[in-house]
Amino acid sequence: MISALAHAADPSGQDLGGVAGWAVDLMERLGAVGAGLIVALENLFPPIPSEIILPLAGFTASQGDFTLASALFWTTAGSVVGALILYYIGAAFGRQRMYWVWERMPLVKTEDLEKTEAWFGRHGRKAVFFGRMIPIFRSLISIPAGIERMPVLQFLGLTLAGSLIWNTIFVLLGFYLGENWEAIEPVMGVVQYVVIGVTVALLAWWLVNRVRSLRHRRAA
């Protein structure tokens, strides 16, 4: 049925291409498990947009290829598995290696990293929970959680809760929007660009201040 689904989802009447077409093909082969696999990969490779995959999984469920409950279960399981892999990558990298790399980077100071660790110690739980609902950041936040050795059960609980909220919103939108599921993509594209823009602006602000600080020290 999903082959017909690809035609129905594309207003032009042509088969879906790109990521959406690949997702349709995988869900056709594996069902809801395929949706979960794609979401897990999205955690590891953020260019795969969950804002497309999740509504498409919801739309597929609305067509009867699998149930809404299985779509929610497997997409959330995929989010948790992907996040857990990145968590263990951070844990394997470790604090000492992180400091070793940091100390050899230009324009940074060890005390900056120490402050970051202190911030994560105070707000790490909020960062992990809310980070699951922010494009791109939801993948990256798992790595410092691993480096800081946040308790695994705590990390899993926060990741599960945040992912379940995020996934449920978009799967339900796809389920109830039906063939108009693609209408979600432009909106989330704008949100993602705003997040990226704010991140870049903050990075530029930090870089400018760091350069000024170094020049002031040299002048003194």
C-alpha cells in the first residue's frame, strides 16, 4: 500500500524522491520498525530530518500499514537508541581526551570548558529533556551527557520523555493531516533555520569577544 501512498503524498502525482522516498521504501519493507530505524539514524546523522520522517510515519499509520501505537512506539524507541549510541560515544571519548583536545584548540581557555561542565552539572537534566525538541541540538546533547557521565537511567528517562513528546506531536500531525502531511515541512524548516541562525550568532558573538580578550591581554 505504501507504493500507492507515495503517489498520494506527492501533490504532483509523482513518486516521492530524496529522503521521503527512501523513508517510504524502508517503511514499505520493514513497517513501523523501519520508521524507528530511520529516526535512530536521524540522531546519528542530523541532516536526516525527523520533521519529515515523523509525519510520514503518522500518515502511513493512517493508511493502515501499521497502527498509530506502533508508529509512536518504534519512532520513540529509535530516538532513544540513537541518543544512547551518542551517549556512549561521549562516554568513550571521556573527560581527559576532551581536555586534551580543548587545550590544543586556538582561542579557547581551559576555564571556559570548566564553566561549561559546571553549567551542565546545574542544568544538564533540563538540557537533555528540552534538547530532544530542538532540531540538531537533540543529537548533539547526548555527547556531553556521556562525557559528563550523567547516570544512564536518568539520561534514558529524560530522553524518553522528551522524545515521546516531540515524536507524538509530529506523528499525530501526520496521522490527522493525511495526504497534507507535507504542509508541516515548510514550517519546521523555518524553525530549524531560526535555531541554526541563533546558534551561529551566539558562536560569532563568543568568537568576537574571545579575540578582543586576547588582544587586550597582549596589549597589557
